[in-house]
Amino acid sequence: MSAETVRRDVVVAGLSDLRERERIVVDVDGLELGVYFHAGEVRAWHNVCPHQGGPVCQGKIMPRTVQLVREGRKSGGPGFHPTDRNIVCPWHGFEFDILTGRHPADSRVGLRPIPVRVEGDDVIVTI
Ligand code: FES
């Protein structure tokens, strides 16, 4: 006899509510996840940081830091990307792109995705 994993869909938020809040952190049967709305997209990530297991989805959402370049290829100092956003883990500050889940300096490191979709106003995860 083989053990079979049964997956199921769970409505975790209303899209209109998620749009306003940008992020919610929910517990679905002991699985904590962060659900995000950014740039018209919805993503869900497991709330465990790949660094040391911190509650990454409870971290701040910050614009991605960029190096500004002025005319003549001179440095304009640090600045912020106009649209890209990172999730900043509250334990040690590792950052992850809100849409890809990837660490900006090492694309091998990233958050664990949870399948998510929108039907009408329902935001539904599959766990
Ligand atoms: S546990 Fe997230 S940065 Fe260390």
C-alpha cells in the first residue's frame, strides 16, 4: 500500500483585501505562508527563511536597492527601484524578490513557493 499525498485548495483571502494590505500571513493546518499582491500578481511563499528558518514573510517589504548611474557613467549613489520589491527577513535581513522569491545576489537561494491562484475575488492556495 502506498502513502498518497492529498492536496487541497483553501481560500486564504479576498483579492480586494489582499490588494489593500499587499501581504497577509496565514496558518493553514499548521503550514504558515505569506500571500502577496504586487504589480498585479499574486504569490504565496512558505514562511520559512532558507537562511536559518526565520519567519521571512513577516518581514518588511522594501523597494529593491539599486546603484544609480549619472551621465558620464558616474555614480549617483544608492537609490531604490521604482517598482521592484523585496521581502526582508526580520531575523538577519536576507532579501528576496517578492515575485520570484529569489535572493538578489544568489539566485540559487530562494523562498519555497506555494501554488496560488485567483478565482473571482477568492485567493486560493493549494497545499
Ligand atoms: S533566518 Fe532569515 S535572514 Fe537569517
